[in-house]
Amino acid sequence: MKDRLDAIGIGLSSLCLIHCLLLPVLVIAVPSLVGSVLGSEWIHILLISAALPISITAFWRGLRCHGCRRPGVLGALGLTLMAVAVLPWLPEATEIPLTVLGVGALASGHLANRRLRLRA
């Protein structure tokens, strides 16, 4: 179970990245997707809601196992950037860059956490 939480976190980060980068291309190719489930704002809330408890649990367990705070700090930065990216008052042009940075930081935190756990 230890490694599964980080693997799930990395998988969710990958799913979020694919959604974030592929959706604009799909919308251009198939304009009817704009109002679909893929273009809906609730998908962001769903992904962050899933990532939050998984990440907190994985990083907490990692800290207890290996004692290094860096993966958790990196993950917290990533989750924060992802949450900020979908704030309604920010320009829409900032959503994708902030999300990509956040997802990258979160996935990197999970990878580091997993490596440190395997060494411990």
C-alpha cells in the first residue's frame, strides 16, 4: 500500500496533465467539446479532491518512514498551484501554465517520496 499511494498520485497527476494539455487541442478539433464533461470546471474540482487526500496520506507516511520533508513540500506546492489555477478571478490564460507547473511539482514530490521510501 505504501508505494500504491504514490503511484496513484503520479497517475492522477498524469491524468490531469493529459486533460490540461489535450483539451485545448480537442476543443479546436471538435468545438462541441467546449460544453461537455471534459470542458467542465467540476472535473478540476474532482481531480484536486482526489489528489488531496491521496497526496496528504502518501507524504505523511513517507515523512514518518524516511524523515525527509522535501517531497511533501514539493507536493504541497504542486497542490497549491493546481488549486490557484482554477480560481475564477484569475485570467484564463494562467490556468494551463499554473496547472502544468503544479502537476509537475506534485508528481515530482510523489516520485521523490517513493524513491526515499524504497531506500528506507
